Amino acid sequence: MRFGQRFCRLVPLQEALSNFRSNRHLHCKAPEEYNTSLQDFRRGAIKPRVVPFQISLQTAQEQFEQWHADKWLSPRRVLHKAGVEMLPVLLPFWLFEAAIKVEYAAQIGLHSTDDSKSDEELVWRTTDWKTIPYREYPWTLSAMQVYASYNYRRDLTKVVKVPGMLSRARSLSREEAETQEADVGKADVGVSLHPPTMRQAIAWELAMRNIRQSEVADATEVLLKDPRVAEVRDVRLRISTLRRRGRVVYLPAYVVDYTFGSRFNQHGERTPERFQAVISGMGEGIVAAERHWDPVRAQLTAAAGVGGATALISWGVAPLLGLQAPALLSAESAFWSFLIAASAGLAANLAPALLRSYEEENRLMLEQQLYDKYMAMGMGPQHIGDDEQELIRSNWEWQRWEEADKWHWNAEKRRLWAENLWRSHHLRRLQRSRLKEYLQMQQEREKWEAEQEATRQQRFGRSHFAQHHFGGDMSEVQRDHLGYYEALGLEPGVATPDIKTAFRQAALIWHPDRQKNSEEQRANAEGRFRKLRNAYEVLRDPEKRRQYDRGEHVDS
């Protein structure tokens, strides 16, 4: 009877396994329309609120000019040049309120002595998981307010979020939603309404990123309160959403589209460089824009500096030292003044491009660090991974979506990119859950087969199946004919999680990128790492591991 029950349980498992092997590419169910939120908005299912303008168009222009005038080398009267356009707009934002449960753990660096100021190496320990059973995130927090469109850069729209804005909000009428125009506050009549083209699920993903960043900072602060803790790293989180609600709110802003300087396009032609800036329509009118430097002011400042230095040397320093003072208006002084002034003007022209390049290099460096951390956790066709690994990958993908080449922002391309990212993340979660079920079923099948073989041995002795596949003696079943267990520092029969841990530790030592000595050592490390990778690919797959333990050839 027991065997019949086991066999009946195993039949659906085998069907699930065959379905998993035949359908590795799972598909998410998605509507034909890319944005259900936009449909709900147009038919009135979503009822947004609108915050009126508090500053006029003229005040916004003055704020923009004053922002540039705060720096001596910045240009003046930018808005008076040709090709400048400033428009009042109402930008949509998803506002979320949520209640969550948080669990966190981290690695803490402890001093081995009571003297916290000693310079000796830290002793690293992993903390136990600590639980915060309930924490609320209201929609008044900036982290819970997500720009719900793709028209403008994400970093520019952050200035629109002002504390206390909801107290001044009013409901948006159906007519205003249909015409996509509204009369609000001190702005001109007929302010353009931008529809919420970002689906709520994507906005919630971005809000969760902000929540995780906040929780990591809070956990680090709590752990550092212990006087024995000198450093905290690798904070891990488990966040469960207990309650969540979202709404759409329109916030006022002024968008500036202007040209400054020039650049060479892909055809080698010199074209005007276009920039965008966003000014908050509330409060003090905070400005978000790129800083520019006036070449003429830079040249005059450099020339004045050279002239002042020459005068100081001619009339002050040289007589005191008994040296011959250089002529203030000599050809040599004029040449150096001209050269330095020209260099200053060129540097002012190149400053925006240099700052962009510097910011992009920092982004790529951080992305590489996240990628290395992700790869150190292992990967492969039979690798489930864990929540931390998936969070690292999704974090760097969303960060790349926000920051990569943001100076040439294209709304439609960013929308398609975000939609594909969201679908791929959902697909990976489905695949991970299916693979986890598959491996659990494999383990249950192995356990069932072992119990059946043990029962046969007790009643009838060794079966023909065991004699044929195991060579007649169970002690010879587990062998290490290719040295895979030895490469990972393990013994045959070890549990699968131990194999994963051993591979991570060995990969951190033998990864070729970590070998910065001679070429010979690097080549040796490449060979060791290749064998480690082959061993890991074979031993973590239950089916391949059984074949390897029987002494059969297995393709890694």
C-alpha cells in the first residue's frame, strides 16, 4: 500500500518534470495594450488629484536665471538666447503608501580587542536575522513618489516633489482628464497634462528600490550603534509587503528646453547642443539643470589672474629678493596670458562633456562592482540563486535604465526598455520558482528510489539494476574519478548547498581577475577556475551528479 501511494505521488511529479524540460521559456501574461493605467485614467477609473502652481512663469524664469548667476563663471541671460522655450506642465506621479515587514542580516567588522581605536585587522562576523514586524511608508515620503511618465529624465523630475504638497491638492475633473488640460493656480490657462504612461507595477518596482536603500541605511545605522562594531557591509534584506495602495497626483513644473554651445554629430557636423531643465512650480521654485561655464568669463578670469600674478612679481616679490622684475607688458607675458586664457575658454566649453564622462565612468565602475558580486554567487542552468542575488541584478538593471546615456533621453525607447525589464524580472521569478519545484521533485524522487532500493535489498538482496549500475557494492557508488570533489575541497556524499558554498569560496580565490601578479600565475588560476566551474556545473545538477558518482562520462 505504501509503495502504491508513493508511486501515485510520483506520477504527477514526472509529468511536471517533463513539462519543465520541454518548456524552459516561460511567458508572462500581458495585455496587448502596454499600459492599463493609461486606459484606466482615460475612462475615469483612476481619479488623480492636482496640485496647483504657486509660482508664475515670470518667477520661474527669474529663478532659472538666478540659479546660473550664483556662480561667477556661469553664463548670464540664458533664456534670452534663441531657441529657448519654457512651458508650464503638470507631471504625473505615482504616490504609494505601504506597510512592510523587514528582516535583515549583515556582516559586521569587530575589533579583536576592547580598544576601538586600534589599527589591527577587523574580525568579521555574520549577524543573525533580525525582524522588524511592522513599518509604515506613507506617500508623503519622497521615496514613495515615482514619476509616472517617460517624457523627461528621472533625475530632473525629483525637484518637483515638495513636502506638504498633498494638502493643497484638488480633484481632477473628468473634462480636464479628457482634454488633458487644466487651469491651475498662477500658471497660464490650459496647462498641459501628461498622462501616466508608466504602469503601476513598474512604478512599484522603483519605489521598492527606494525602500530597500532606506532599509539598508537604517540597518547599517542600527548595527553601528554597537561600540564593538567598526564597519558594516553586505546588508541583506527580506521584505514582505503587508499592505499597499497607490494613487496618481499631478505636480506643477516648468520645463525649459534650450541650446548652449555645440557638439559634433555622428556625421562630423557641428550642431547646437540641446539641454533640458525642470523648475518646481511650488515653494521656492527649485531648479534641476546642468551647470554651464561661460568661455568669455573663463578667459577674462584667467587673463586677470595672469596679469595680477605678473604685477605681484614685478612690484612686490622681485624687488624684495633682489631679482630683475619681468616687464609687465613684455611679449612673453602677453603670450602666456593669451595661452592660459585660451585654455580656460576651451576648458569651459568642454566642461559639460567632461563632467558627463566622469559621471558615466563612476556609473560603470559601480555597475562592475555589482556584477562581480552577482557572479561570485554562482550561476548556470541549474542554479536557483536566492533573493539577494536577484535583487543585485535587478538593482543594476534599473540603475542602468535610469542613468545610462541620460543626456540623450528618448521617451519611447525608455518606455520600451522599462517594459522589457519588468517582463524579464517577472519571467525570472517564474523560472526560479519552477526550477525550485523541479529540484525539490528531483530530491523527492531520489529519496523514493533510495528507499525502494533499500527495501529490495532487505527482501531480495542486490537487484540486477543495482548490480549493473553500481558494480555490486554500494561503497563503490560514489567515486571521484575526475577530481571534482577534490577541486572543491569536499568529500563525496556532501549536500548540494555545501557544494554551492564551496564553489563561491574557491571562486573568490582563483578567479583570473583577482590574480594581479605574473602571467604564469594568472594562467594557472585560469586553469584552476575552469576546473572549478566544470566541477560546479556537474555536481550541482542532481542527474549529472548521479552519473558522475557512477563513474560515467558527463558533459559539463
